[in-house]
Amino acid sequence: MKTLIASLTLLVLVISVNAQYGVTTIQCCDKHYPKQLPIKKVVSYITASSRCHLKAHVFTTKANKTFCVNPDHDWVKIIVAKLNVKPTTAQPVM
């Protein structure tokens, strides 16, 4: 019985420490990339966390490089709109 209580106590301790100090997936940017990226090179993006001090999108290119960009720029909005369009699957004609 003592072993069970000790094991449960240890489990609760591990879970609570992990919840408090676990790995986070927040990505923040220090500055915006100053140049326009070619639309053909960008393959995906994420939006930086709202907890970050700088509002940004993080673009990933075909070369697997990441760039923080200003989401208020028109060229950024165009790329985001392109990436958000989901390809439609053609239905066979009968």
C-alpha cells in the first residue's frame, strides 16, 4: 500500500512539473525581414504567438529557411491568401 501511494505521489509530482516547465511551441520574432520574398519560394507559414511583442508571420521557404515578415504588408497578405487556398479535388464527370 505504501508503494502504491508513493508511486501515485511521484506520478502527480512529475505531471505537475511537466505541466509547469514543459516544452513550449511559442515562436516569436525579434524583427521583420526587410525584403519581399518571391511568392514561388514560400511553401508554408505560421502566425507568431499573440504573446510575442512583435506581430509577425513566419514564412518557410522551399529551402527550409524561415523568415519573420510583417503581416500588414500587402505582399505578405497575398502569399498568405495563396497558402490558405485549399486545392479542390476534381469530381469525375459521369
